[in-house]
Amino acid sequence: MLPEQYRLHRRRDFSATVRGGRRCGRRDLVVHAFSGTDTETNLISTTGPRFGLVVSKAVGPAVVRHRVARRLRHVAATLLGELDSSTDVVIRALPGAAEASSQELARQLRSGLERLNLLVPKGDSR
């Protein structure tokens, strides 16, 4: 489970990450990431990386959307130690995420973050 302190909650945090950050599309996910500090609005947390999820009705009915969200939160929790503490990530699930396995979602998320050069090699502390 993803601890509360590592979650995005406010609409402005989601908007800043999606509009001001970079993105990388994968088959079942779109990864939006914003790294650094914003001195005007102080949006970026220093307690650790934060994740937000967007799982729309296009993914499926409520049961399916919640299952996808639980899987993505679990995958995000495994990546906490590999991201810089000033990084915000929004994961947007595409309709194919409903049929994807947890391992496939993990692979796609890791691939997206690697493509954006956001993963910190293990043992390297930033």
C-alpha cells in the first residue's frame, strides 16, 4: 500500500504535474512527472516522491477501476526508494490497463520513469 504522505491530493498538484511536467506514453499507461521545486507555489513535497492516479470510466466499471488503482498504488510503493524526493508523478491509466497484469503495469511504469530519466540507481542517494 502507498502511504498517505506519498500521495497527491490537491487538484492544483495534479494540474501542475500534468501541465508543467514531462510525459511518457506506454501501451496501458501515460506517466506524467514533474521534478524540482516551484518557489512560487511550493507545490513539490520534500518528504518524498508523491504519486497521483487518474483512472477514468473509460477503463471500466467501478470494480475494475478500483482494481487497477490498487495495483498501481502497490507498484508505486515499490518505486519510492528509487525516485528523487522532489518528484511528483501522475499515472493515467488507459483502457487496456483493465486487462493488464500487475507485472505488466509495473514494467510499463518503470519503463516510463526510466525513459524520463527519473529513477535513481539503487545505492545512490539524492
